[in-house]
Amino acid sequence: MRSVLFDLDGTLADTAPDLGYAVNQQRLARGMPELSIAELRAYASSGARGLLQKGFGIQPADSGYRELRDEFLDLYEKNITRGSTLFPGVPALLDEIEARGLPWGIVTNKSERFTLPLLRAFRLLGRAACVVCGDTTPYSKPHPAPLIEAMSQIGTTAAHCPYVGDDERDVQAGHAAGMSVFVVRYGYLGTGRPPEEWGADLLVDSPAELYPILFNGLSP
């Protein structure tokens, strides 16, 4: 069955405003100035680890990281829909996918604790054919296990199910699962190599650019 899987943060949803808000609240509480969301966007796909690195220069192995992380996650949970939105063009794309009869799902490294409330707020939870979170399987991306689990839930195969993401680990996970991977350049893209070097099967600048390849040969 033809289908499509999406990453969440930086692909379907712009969650950087709320992730940035949480780390800025921590900075303000410690007498530090806020960072602009533009400064924080590239770190959003890495979640707490990336944002705390940018906000405080702290790594997971450092003393005090766990406490800072737990505080960040609590702040984020309380403000998870304060400013997050679906990217322009995403609602129309999902409507068209459904109109063409294609099941679609979400595979994210975000834990279920945050993913499900966010999807409820966007009214996507009942529409997605599957939602695989960072804690659904024993592994998270770039391991292929979450994508394999999602395809199993939908009842599709890698040959008929591309993955759409915005981070190099999305490409790594998708290719390890045997899938084609499309990268959205409007997303967060991380802080490593440029997306042109990731080996993605397609780079797009907007959701509308996915229409020709997703719907080729399908009647509306």
C-alpha cells in the first residue's frame, strides 16, 4: 500500500517557539538574557540536549545536566502549545494525502509525553494512521527500528513508503530501513553538515513540492 511517513518537529510542526521559550525561561531565572528563536532553531531537532547545549554550554555527561534537563522538560510540557504551529502548506498537504486515499503517519524522536498532547492540539492524532514516538521502540532515530515499526502498523513496505524529515538522522534511519527519504529545507536542519551532503533522495523547499512525487499517477 502506498503511504508516507513524516518526522514531526521541523517537518510538520514548527515547535521551536515553545522549545525556545522553555530554555529562555531557564536562562532568565539564572540572570541570563534570552536568546532569539532564530538562534535556537537549528538546535530544536535535538530537543533538550541540543537546546541546553546552546543555552548553557552543557553536555549530557556534565554535572547538573540531568536536573537542568528535567526542569526544561517540565517547562516545555507546560507551554507545549504556546506558540507552536503547523508549517505553512502542511495542512493542505495532509488534506490532499487523505483525499488521494494514502495513509500517513508520524515517526518522531519526541517522547509520547509531549507528542500526543501536541498532536491533539493540532487535531492530527485521529488522522495519522500511526504515531511512533522516541520511546515507542527500544531505539530512536537514526536507528531504523521506529520506521520499521511504523510501516508494520500501517501495513506497508519501504518500497511504497517514503520518509520526510529535516535532519541527517532522518536520512540515516530511512535509508537503513530501505526507504526513500525526502528532506525539507524549511526545517531545522541541525548544526552539522549541510543537507546537500546527507544523501537524501530529494530536497524540497516547501510542502507543495512533495505533491508531484507523492501523488504521481493517483487521481484526486
